[in-house]
Amino acid sequence: MELKKWFETYTHRFDSPVPAMQQGMDLKRDHTRRVCENILDIGRSLGLSQADLSIAEASALLHDIGRFEQYRRYRTFSDHRSEDHAALGVKVIQAEGILAPFEPEIAGIILRVVGYHNRAGLPEDEDQRCLFFLKMVRDADKLDIWRVVTDYYRIAEDHRNSTIELDLPDSPGISDPVYEALMQGRLVQMADLKTVNDFKLLQMGWVYDLNFRRAFDLVREKGYLKMLRDALPPDSGRVRDVYEKARAHLMQNAPSF
């Protein structure tokens, strides 16, 4: 796949002798590769054709391409503190002309999926084929972010990484808008995050935004919700409430695997 070669060449332009910078670039490069693996896993579980698997994989490969320029410019992966990485990714794709070999309809789908993938919800005025691939990317993306953050939270006490934590303060308590949204089965808005605990609960709430049975099965199999629960204050009633509600939703959608 020529697009994979371009991805490797392009992203290595951002390599840095500064260890913290290189860590951020490596994190996103590895994340992208695993999102590609996840989306192919989901696609095969759905019995997709090779043509549709290729569209899905291309969308996954490019979904975070704006992150590299974002991190070089702003030294953060926080869109709130810099600029929307999805919109930046669309600009990169257009400037590089990398979708020129694709049929216009397919190129349009991939470009729109990249532009939409980090929105709080799905666009209401989009066609079903685009929405299908967008849902696949969003599920595949969440699966790897869960892997990254749960691995990190196990060591965070001794090795803090402000990049992963979006530079949020590690303060006690749970913000009211975060708790209220999750108890209503809604996604948390990034603007409502005040602490690392809020961010962890936002990640727990992603279970309400999964679309495919294979994604639910993998969340249950890997134990991601329990790992997030273990990374939060053990004596918090709010955390317990959010976790039990999220777990019930997961069990309803992945009763066995």
C-alpha cells in the first residue's frame, strides 16, 4: 500500500533529538499502526470486501495525521489548547495530494472521515456509507486509546506523562458536568474536563459511543473499564456510580465473547 510508505516517510519528518518530542511522535505513530490493526479486525468481523477493508484501513492510517504538525507547533495533543487536529489533518492531506490516486468518491469519504473522527457525535447530514467508515474509525481509535491509557495509568504514579494527560492537573474530585453527562449515558465534552480524574471518566464513557459488536467484545475481553476504575479514587461514590452504569451497558452489548 503506497499510502503506508507515504505515512512512514511523512511522519519521520517530525523526528526530533529532544527525547520528549520524539516520545510524542513515536506515541502517535505506534497508535496509528494499531488503529489500522483494530479497524481490519472489526472489518473482518463484519465480512467486508477487500475494497471496503482498504477504504477502512486508509481512513485509519490518516485519521491522526494532523497530530504530528500539531505537536511540533504547540507541544501538546490538546485540541483545546492548540487547534483541531482533525481539521489540521484534512489540510495536510490536501496539501500533500496523497488521495489523488483514489477514485473521487472514495477520496471524499476518507477525507470526511478524517475531518469528523474526533467530533463529540456523528454528523447528522452525512450519507450512510461515510458514516459506516466513520463509526469503524471511531471504534478502532477508542480501542487503542484505551490500551495506551490503561497501560500508562498502571505506571503513572512513578512516571507521569503530561502529554497523555493533556496537561490537566491531577486534583481530587469529579466535576459536576462530567458526572451528570455520564449518568445520563452521554459523552463528556472536552471543554468540561478540569482534572485527570475527569479525563479518566470521559474515557470510561466512550463505551456509550461504540458501534460494532467486535469492539464491545474487545473492551470486555481486555478489561478496559475495570482498569480505568482501578485508576480512579477507590472511595468515590461518583466513580462507583459511573462505573456500574458503564459496565451494565458493556455487558448488555457484549453478553459473551
